[in-house]
Amino acid sequence: MISLPNMFLKQAVARVSRTVPLQTVLIVPFMLQTFVTVGLVGYFSFRNRQEAINDLASQLRRELTNRIEGKLQTYTEIPHNINRLNASTFAQGKIVPSAVKGEFPLWQQIQIYPMVSDIYCGDRTGSLLGVRRSPADRSIELRSSNVTTDHKLYGYSLDRNGQGDQLVSQGNKPFDARLRPWFKAAVTAGEPVWSGIYADFASQLPTITASTPVYSTTDRSLLGVCATDVFLPNEMSRFLASLQIGKTGIAFILERSGQLVATSTGEAVISSGAVANRLSAVESRNPTVRATAAYLREHFSNLWQIQTAEQLDFDFDGRRQLIQVMPFKDTRGLDWLIVTVLPESDFMAKINQSIQTTILLCIAALLLSIVICILIARWITKPIVSVSQSAKALADGEWNQTVEIERSGDLGELARSFNQMAHQLQIAFAKMQSLNQTLAQSETRLQKILESVPVGITVLDATGRPYYANQKAIQLLGKGVLPSITPEQIVEVYQLYVAGTDRPYPTEQLMMIRALNGEQGRVDDIEIHQGNRIIPIESWGTPIFDESGNILYAIAAFQDITDRKQAEKLLAEYSQTLEQQVTERTLLLSQEIEERQRVESALRYSEEQRRLTMDLTHIGSWNWNILENTTEWNDNHARLLGLVSNEVESSYQVWRDRVHPEDVERVEQAVALALATHTDFEAEYRVFYPDGSVHWLVGRGRGIYNGAGQPVRMLGVILDVSEQRDAALRERKRAEAASILEERNRMAREIHDTLAQAFTGVLVHMGTVSQLVTIKPEAIQTHIDIVRELARNGLIEARRSVAALRPQLLEDGNLWTALEQFVATMQSSTEARLTYEVIGTPYTLPPDAENNLLRIGQEAFTNAVKYAHANEIRIELVYEPASCYLRIKDNGRGFEVSPTTISRGFGLSGMTERAEHIGALLSIESQLGQGTTVIVSVQRESAT
């Protein structure tokens, strides 16, 4: 008994066999089996490779984000490191904005860091000192605002050595550093802070400012603020662009507000124009940046919710995008997000290639199976199919049909009968097919010719109605053939206008209409208006005549000349622009040549003047390379050392061999002190000439330092001061003789007015006493008392005169104790804080030297209190084996040191005379607002 399922199966097979071709029944089952097997293998291979690629993409996102974070940490530390160094220098008094002091370290710093645009410091008076990098030519400019500039911002150009004072810019408004946002932000925070990102007013580049407050190391009072401007967004954008982020991946940094900080797409994060605005990520021109920012806002609802690194993905334009977002924070106020976006397609290329390979293999296997099945099926069904197809073709009118079956039996007999019938039909219709074919070929040939030409062609009959238009004509006119319109309607229907106007083109001027009148010609002043599009065209017209000369129809051809018109316009504009640019460039080139010639002439003149000045003044110059320990000097220097310049090589040892042995150590110590304190070097010393003579030279020098403050070079000059010292010595001896004579005269007057008068009174009263001894003895006592009083007064006056010759302080001790007593006495009479220190092992100097050193110290102290209004005064007495130094330093108002100020007052001329009197060297260093330092040094040998 047949089961019910088997019955239904047999019925289904029967229905299919009646409708499905025999070849399909043979081919499809084997093809499906092959396709399913290969497809399953390819699918599982794809899944495994996709998981491996996803893991690789996750690792790459983490690595890229970590690299960006590391670079960002490095870049954000640089400006604060600069500020920390400058704040320390500021607190030590080596950077003084109000006195334009300390610009050289700022210049060195901006040279080291190309990403830095400005480095500056402002003090509590509103003054500012800094350096700025020009965005145009990368030159460095010193910027200063203080009382000397009337609190306006001045700019001075700096050369490659950090020197220069040429004014290149001058502000026209008062500038107060205390009112600037960076100053206020640092003071309010009380610690290092960042500004927001803004457009630099000069270069319009996105900039961010790091600032830090500077406090006094003693009382923690505010001294000022140091700040650094950096092109951080541009630097980070360049770094992001340099990263290999897959094939088409991007990376960008944004603030929590959604505004872009940097991007690898090359897009500016600040718009240019009259008002510079920050660019929000959702407004970016890059669609991937815009879509990613929108997705992050939607996913987290608020960018402030992102507190840890996250890996996400979303679909954009039908492609899956892989995201990693990571917060970046520092202790100074930065709170940004680092975002990397990798299209999944960058990693799926190999998988897609594998899929393609798998699909190709499947197709190849399927095709191979189909081919095999078809070959077998064809061999089985070929005779039947051949007869069926031939019969169907005959039914459709295809009379040239035969059946070739090389088989016997019923199929062979059927084929022979079919071939006889087909042969008879072929003979019947052969002639009719030949005639139809000739006609069709003629029409087809004409149609192909008209459609293949690259211009529009229309044909009008003798009445002026459109008859034919090829595809190019339909494309240009926007409409096909409308046989019902009249010639007068052609302009309106096809929107034909005079070129460059809104006037309809005159119908009688159309070439197709003129061709109906027997004319031939060409026009190019026609425009076709299609909606918002205007097409300029060039048109030709030709009449076609019959054998009698009558016009059968007119042919009009036309083409789009838009490109030609634009090219003609561009060529005219380019010619005009080129002519203008050539004229401007020629003028600029001429100006540049003249300016360069003027500068070169000025430089040559300046160099010649410098050399002539050095030769005429007999000044020797030297250049000591500290790092390489090499020395160079000019011919004058060699002559001043008693050398022949072309016989001895310049070196430090040659110079040292010429210096007096007693002066070598002192000069070397002075050089070391100047390099250590970043001050100018000056010292007088003796040199031996080959003839045995001794000459006095004065040497002056200034150090050049690297970014770390280490000396790398010292430049200086020497000058022979032997004649000046001899003249000064003669003058000092003459002054001493005059002083001694004056002192003798003064003492004579004092003795005459005091002691002589007292002794005269004693003699007078003693004469009276001798007379009263016998006459009136009782009156003697009165005269004796008077004599005693006169003697006492004379003794007092004698002691006073002696005290005037030598200070009482030195009478009771020596120089170091006298200074100690003086400081102790003055401490109670002034509010200034006094410090006194003795350095080295004290020894006694000649009384005259100690007396003058004490007087110089007293005078310097009086000036510091009385005129400089100092609140800190430090006195140091330094004993060295060969010399003794007295240094008085205050933090008062200071003054500009010049021969005029020294000779004009403040007791400075007296101190100079006292120093010269004992053969000592007096040095006075002072600047406005920086205090004053007085140093007097005396050689132990010369003093004795």
C-alpha cells in the first residue's frame, strides 16, 4: 500500500516534469548540491577571519590613542616648563620687565621650541617683557612695555645672537599686563593655568596660553606672571595627520563642549575672517568627523559623561565605523577627548578579497557542474531540442532551418521529413526576403549616419514644420519633434533667445528658416534656455532642392559652444590678470633689488667703520670659545700684549704667559665670577713686554650663554691704560701733597686758634700769679683755677684734633671690627634690614687704606638710606690672599651709571677720589628699579 506522503511526492514530481524542461531537471539538483557545500565552507571561513580582524582593529585603536595621549602630554608640558624656569629667574631678580632685563634667556627658549609663538612676563606694575616669533618670516622680536615706553607696547628686532635695539613696532594705546586675561587667570588661580583656545591676533592661527604666577621667595607676595603662547592645535593637527590610521581612518581632539582642538583631516579649527570662531565638531566639513561627533552626543547624551576609554561602533553611509574615545586631563585645567575613527572596510579588505575568492570558486565549481550537466543533457536531448527549435523558428517565419541528426530510427526519419518541408518553404519566401532586406538596409544606413554625428540635426519640410530630429538635437532643445507647430512657434516652443539677453530670437533670423528661403550660413548668437540652464549654440542651415530646383526641405545643424565661450572668457581674464601680475612683480623686484643694494652698502660701511674705529683707538678685541677652549684676537690685541701678530698663534696660554704672575689669579677669578653671575667682566692687569717693560691693560668682556644658562662663549676688548694710570698716579701724588699741605695749614690754624690761645692764656695768668705771690697771695688760687681750665680745654682740643686725623672706630680696633660697630650703631637709627659678613681670614691693612675703606663704606651706606630709600642693605668684607674687597649692595631705586652722575653728586666723586688715593679699584653697578652695588678692591701689596 502506497503511503500518503509518497503519493503527494509523486504528484509534485509529475507536475514539475510537465512544466520544467528536461535539461533543467538534469542540471539543477547537482548544481544546488555543489553550491551549498562551497557556500557553507566560505561562510565559516569569513566569520573566523572577521573575528580576528576585529581584535586587530581594537588593538590598533588603543595603540593610536596611547600615542596621541603621549604626544599631547609632551606638548602640554613644554610651555609650563618654560614658565617654571622663567618664574624662578623672575623671582631671583634676573628678569625685570620694568627695566628690560633678562630678555636673552627668553630669546634662547623661543629658539629651541618652534611651536612656541610668544614668551613673556608681566610684573605687578603692569610692565611687560617678552619675545615673539613673527608668523610671516619666523624672525624674533623683543616686546617691552614699561615707564620708559609710556606704558605702550614697543617691539624691537633681534638678530641671530639675541642682540638688537631697532624699533620695529610701537603701540598707540596704553598696555597694562595686569589687565590681560592670562595675568588675571594666573593670579586668580594662584597656580599654573591654561587659557582657552583663541586665534592669534597677528597670524590668526589657533593658539593656547599657559601662565603661572610668580611670588617672592621671602614674603610670598605677588611679583608678576609669566606666560607662554603655543600653536598647540596646529602642532597636534600635524602630528595626527602624520599617523598611519588604517587606510582612510581619522583622529581628532575635542573639548567637552564639542569644539575641535586638532584634527588629522587638515581642516582649520578656527574660521578665518573678520571674526574668528571656533569650529564645532558637528559643524566640520569632514562628514566622518561630523557623524562621529553627533553619534557621541547621542550615545552619551553629554560629552561630560565620558570618564574612561570607550570602544564603540556605528554605521555611517552604509559602512561600519570603529571608534575609540579617551579622556585627556591635566592638573592645570585641560579636559579634552581623544577620538580615533577607523572604517571597518580598511580591515575587511582581505576578508572581502577572500569572500570574492570564495565566490569565484563557488561560481567556478557551479559553472563546471553546469557545463558537465549541460553536456550530458545536450547529448541526451539534442535531437529532440533541435527538431523543436527548428519547428518553432519556422512558425516565427525563419525559413532557413534544417535539422542535422546523425541517428537512425524514428528520430532520423523525423529529421529528414522536417528538412524537406523547410526546403520548400525557403524557396517560397526567398525572393520576398531579398526585397525587404534591401529596403531595410537603406533606411538603417541613413538613420545610423544621422544619429552618429556629434551635432544636433533637425529637418523641416517645405512648410517649415519640424520633420526629424536626432538624439543630440533632442538633448540640446529639451524636446523632440512636434510636427503640429508652425515656424512662428519654433522660437517660443524651444526657448530660443538672443545671446546674453532675455529677448526672443527673431524667427526670420533662424538658419533653419533662412534655409527654407534658399540661404546658407552660420550664426553663434543664439541661447537655449532650459529652466535654470542656458546653453549657447552655434547653428548652420542648408536647403535641399529637387531636380526642378524647388526646396524639398531644410536641414539645420547646431552644437553646444559653452566650453568655447568659457574658454574665451577665461583667456581674456587670464591675459588681463597676467599683465597686471607681471607689472606688479616687476615693480616689487625692482624695489627688492634697490633695498638689497642699500642694505649691503650700509653693512659694508658699518664694517669698515668698525674696523677703522678699532685701529684708530688701538683697541684689541678677543673671542673665547669656552666649549672648545679656543681663542681668537685681532692684530691690535697682539700688539697690546707685546707680540707680533703674524708670528704667534692666538691662544689662552699665550695671553697667560704675558700677564704678570701676581695678576693672573685675580683676573681669572674675575672672569669666573662674571660667568657665574651673568655679569660683565672688567679687570686691570699688568703684562710684560719682550723689552722688559710693564704695561697696564684694562680688559672688559661679556658672556654668551645657552638655553640652560651655561656659558658657551665670551667676547671682549682690551685697552692700554698705562699712560692713564701714570697720569692718575702723578695726579694722586700731587693731590696728596696738596692735601697734606692743606691739612698742615688747617692743623696750624686749629693749633693757633685753640692750643696757642690756651697756652697764651696760661702764660698770661702764670705771669699774674708770679706778681701776686708777694703782693696778694690770696688771689693766686683764682688764677690757678683759670690756668687749670685753660689747660683742660687745650688738652680736649688736642685730643679732638688727633681724633679728626683718625676715626674713633679705628682707634679702638681694626677695619672689620670698625665696620661691625658701625653696622650695629646704624641698625638702631634706620628701618632698613642690615646684613654684615666677613669672608676669609682677616688681616690688617695700612691705616690710610683702612681709613679710606671705612669712609667709602660709610658714604655708600648713607647714599643707600638717604637717596635710594633701600629697605635691604648688605655689607661684605672679603679677605683674599692677594686682595681685599668691600661690597655694599642695596635694593633701592637705583640710577643710570654714567660719568655725569658720578661727578654730579651722591658722594660718588668723594668715594672715587678716596679709592684712587689708596690705589684701589672702585666699581659701581646700578639700574633703575634694580638697586645699587658698590665694590672697592685694594691689592694687599699696593696697600702696604
